[in-house]
Amino acid sequence: MTIETNPRGVQAAPAEGIQRPDMNTPGLLRRMACWLYEGMLMFGVVFLAGYLFSALTQTRNAMDNRHAQQAFLFVVFGIYFTWFWAKGQTLAMKTWNIRLVDRHGQPVSQARAFARYLLSWLWFIPVLAATAPFKLSGGEIAVLTLGWVCVWALLSRFHPQQQFWHDALAGTRLVSSAPMSR
């Protein structure tokens, strides 16, 4: 397959349904390993943001200002992910050689990265909203959330390019990238 370029040398998007060779989707296990690693790295972000919030608000008890702290963390996560996705990769994505691009393989804008951030909450919001009316224990909610995460991840098998559905909705895609060093 040949990829045409315009007069500026920019690659044109291939015909619909034809995947460019440099746009290979990483396997589901690799994407999920990256997702888990990202979660581990987020502990550091949560620790620093929580410490900053507690210091600025003079909060002494973890249950005081709980909703304000959750909103603060939502904003901090949004800044973190939007910033790094607009640059192409988070640290976890660099480790697993995964890059975020738009549908045509171009870098994503900050607006598109932010839309992806909001849509990525589909990993958690449906099950949390469904369990909210019930008085479930933390363990029960954790099991249901883990089950939903597995279902959401497996639903990517039904996407034509095996992408997660929040990526399809945001107009982004995860692609394999070359390692930084060999």
C-alpha cells in the first residue's frame, strides 16, 4: 500500500478501512498492562496532590472536605492526562511503547486530549452510578468495578481496529511506537 503525500510532505490519511503500517494497535494485554502501570504511577500524583490540598485547606481529617478533595483530584488528573496525551505519551505509555494519536495518526490537540480524559471515565462511572443507590461494601464495589473494567476492555474486540470505545468516541487511537532505545 502506498501512502500519498501532499505538496508539504504531510502524509494523507489512507482510504477508509485501510490501516497504515505505522498505526498498529497494541495488543489488549499490553494496553491493560500499561493501564495498570499508569494506575501505580497515579499513586504518586494522588499523594502529592492530596498533600497540597490538605496543606492549602488546612484539612486535618481525611473525611473533612472529602468532596472538595475529590473534585481537586479530578482537575489534577485532567491536567496530568491532557498535558501528557497532547505530547503523545504518559510515562507508562513510554514504558510500554504506546502512543496516542488522532484517527489519522497525527498528534492530538489539548482539546481532544481533554475530551479523551472525560470519556475515559467510562471505565468507572457506569458501575459507580449503578451501585450508588445500594448500600454496598467497599469490597463489593471493588469487585463490580473490576468486572466492569474487564467488560469494557473486552468490548474493544468489537471495534474494527481493536480500539477502546472511549478512544473511538474521542477520535483518538492507541498505536505501537518504536522503543526509545534498542
